[in-house]
Amino acid sequence: MQNRFRGLVSAPFTPFKTDGSVNLDAIPGYARFLTGNGVSAAFVCGTTGEGLSLTLAERLAIAEKWTQSAGPKLPVIVHVGHTCLADARTLTAHAAKIGAAAVSALAPMFFKPRNVGELVDWCEAVASAAPTLPFYYYNIPSMTGVTIPVADFLAKAADRIPTLVGVKYTYEDFPDYTACVSAAGGRFDILFGRDELLLEGTKAGALGAVGSTYNYAAPLYLRMLDALRNGDEAKARTLQDTAIKMIAICNGVGVTHLAASKALMPMLGVDCGPTRLPLAQPTATQIETMRTRLTEIGFFEFACRS
């Protein structure tokens, strides 16, 4: 059952056509791009994939297309989180049927679990729809508003959810993160979810990381990780600082980071189309300004493997 993801796990954007419908035909080329850039897995229909802005039918179709397109070098984790338990279970069962490597679910964010027991109850109900498929709890308090310590969740869930193998941890609580890494003798796979803090996350014990900027800058982060492994922390810090500048440029466009990042993908030959409301699209002028600023920091030299 134990499933371990190592290196960089991309959280792909969901490709849309100009009319806002899902562009499934873009996914095979997208998968090849990620594999070519050294990404080790894909986490689909999550936050970056606008999963909660998709219909159930769209999420099923996208998950299936990714598993069909990814190939053996790019295992697929399907995000199945939902506010509706029945739909979350449908997504989970479907992920097992189509050959996904794992599923992950965030906490419901309208009616929220009030304590660790209620969170475990929810995750147990979701995960049990696929009794043999590895399950990752997706901790992202900035989006869900659920701030239950994950170490407490793991302690209570360990014997309740047989398929629980780890956590997608998108939060800056490093004491809780390190407690999760060491929980149950290191039993769990705690995937780090803050790209701009990957250096710190790696030092805290992360062996795998899930992020949106790994869609378009994986080679930069891989160089950073190589430098850290080789004991060159100064070089690793310089590369991380470059990633922080890149993220700041996307944050400064005038729209959400997600919308700005999605808009830069065509610059690399992977057109993922627009975002869905309520996410606003950057204007042509904003996109061109972003391109200029990214060029100034060498983005187009480090974004793709030569």
C-alpha cells in the first residue's frame, strides 16, 4: 500500500478552450512537456487545476485523460476533494478504476470539520470508496479554513484509514510539518506544498513536493535540490531566491498567481487557455509586462531543459 512520491510533483492547470470548455486534447502534449522537464508525477484537479470550479463530469473526464496520457514515467494523483461526500466518493472510486497512482482530498470548506475526529470521519468516508488506492490528506488552510494540526490527524487516522499513506502539506507550520515527517517512525509520505519555501521544506524532511510552479520552472528547482544534495547551500539559496523573484513577478501582474501562471504557459508552448470565473484573466498588456520581467531574471533559460 505504501506509496512514495519523490522529487517534483506538478499540479497541472486544467486546459480550457477559449469558450471555457475543457480542452482534453491539450493534455497528452502537456504530460510530455512535464515528463521532459523532469517532473516525477502529476497532481490533477487540485487548486491549480481549478478542481472546485469543474463539474463532476469534467473532473472524471480530466482524470481519465491524464491517466491515459501520462505514461509510466508520470504517475497521476487525482484530487477528489469536494463539499459533497457522494461526489468525492464517486471521484475516488473512479480514480481506482482508471489506474491512478493515488488520490488526495482536502477538507470540505463550507460546512467544515470542527475537530480532528470530524476530519478523520470525513477522510475515512472518502478513502473507503477505493479500498486499495493510496490516500493523501490535502492540508491547505488558506483555502479551506481548516487549521487542525495535521500531526493530530495522522495520530488519529493511522488506524482508521488503512489506505492513508501521507499528506499534501500546503502550509507554513514547520513545527507541525516536522512532526508529521517523524510521525509513526516516518511511516507517512509528507509532500511539501509551498514552492517558494522548498529549500526550507527539504531541510525539514521533505522528499517530495507538489507545486504549481513546477509546471513551468521544474529545471530551476531540480538544480536547487541538486546543489543542496551536493552540499552547496549558497548555490541552492541563490536558485531559491530566483524562484522567489519569479513567483513575485507572477503575483505582481494584477490578477491571482494562478491566473498569471496559467497565462505564461503558452510562452513555453503549452496553451492551457483561460481561467474560470471568479478568477480574472490578465490583459494582453499585463501578460507582456510579465514576459518582460521574467526575461530579465533569465526565466526562459531556466524554465525548460535544454
